[in-house]
Amino acid sequence: MSFSATVHAAVNDGIAAYGKGDYAMAFKEFSAAANAGDAAGKHMLASLYYTGQGVGKDVKKAAALFAEAAQAGYTPSMANLGLMYSKGDGVPQDLQRAEHYATLAAEKGDVQAQFNLGQSYRKGAGVPQSHEKAALWYRKAAEAGSLAAQNEYGLLFAQGHGVPQDYVQAFAWIDMPANAGDPQAIKNRTQLLSILDAKGQVAARKLAAEYAAKYGGKAR
């Protein structure tokens, strides 16, 4: 067995142990992988330090390990660091660094990071407010199947913020999280139905069916 295969096996064994609730064994396996320089091993070990499972809780140690894994290009660690810097969780609060890590993760396809960036740009939280950039990141996450992003992206169409106002588009996006039972999306959909005329409702339901087939059920 090659060195890389041995490290990969340690990560897999650690995941298996974690799934069984054997956090001590998970810690041992993830530590072995991390000490060998494996980014996934560092990320998993950081997660144990963050939650205090199999080892004493140490959020600062978790942040340091996430940073090492992120430096090696591990996307989930980038996403976690973005959240930690935005909240000042284990690191000094730094909204610029939060945006930096969140953007890195989002550009590599992390759906939660894409949604978080959409939120930041919509609210102007740590970044200059931009409904256009919010729409861009919401759309990426929405097309990946994020129900939360689908609702927010739909609302931008309803309001005409960052995209042209279009109630048919708004309904089509919001219909997916509404069908999944999201209370706010259900309210938003009901309001849109009161705005759309009969012809608009037909067009909206047709487009909603197309979007559900294309973007529904991918990620949650």
C-alpha cells in the first residue's frame, strides 16, 4: 500500500469510527492523517476539536487546523473559516477575511458558502451592499438545489433587486422551497399568486415545473 493510500485509509477509518460514535478512534485516525499532512485529515481533526468529540474542545486549535487545510485547497475548510471569521468564533472577528474565505469556497462550488455570500451582499454585511452580486451568488446556490437560496433569489425577482422585476420568475424559484414545506416560502408564494393574473399563474406554474425538474432535489 502506498503512502497516500495509507493516509486515505486513515481518513476513511476515522469517518467509519465517527459514524459508530467511537470518537476516540476517530481522533486517532484523523490525527494520523493530519500529521501526515493530509488536508482532509486536518479538516476532520479540526471538526473534532471544534465539537469536543474524542478530544477536549479547542475552537482556536480547530481554526488553526481549518486554516492549514484551507491553505492546501480544501474547500470545506475554507467555508468553515469564512463562517468563523464572520462570527469571531475561535478567531478575531474579521469580515474581510470572512469574505475572502467564503469567496474562495463559493468559487470552488461550495453551495452553503455561495448562499452565505448572497446574504452578505444583499445585507451589505462586511461587504459593500450589491443586489447584483447577491443575485449572482444566490443563483449559483439556487441552481445547485439550495432551498434557502431559491427562496431568496425568487424574492429578488419579486422586488426587482439586482434582477429585472419578474413575478413569474419569482414564483418559479419560490415554488420549490414552498413545496418542501418552508413556511416563509409558502407565504411568499401565496402573495405572488395574489399578484399574478390567470395568464401569469399558468406561465408561473409551467416555469416552476421546469425549474423543479432541473434544480429540485439536488442539495438542501
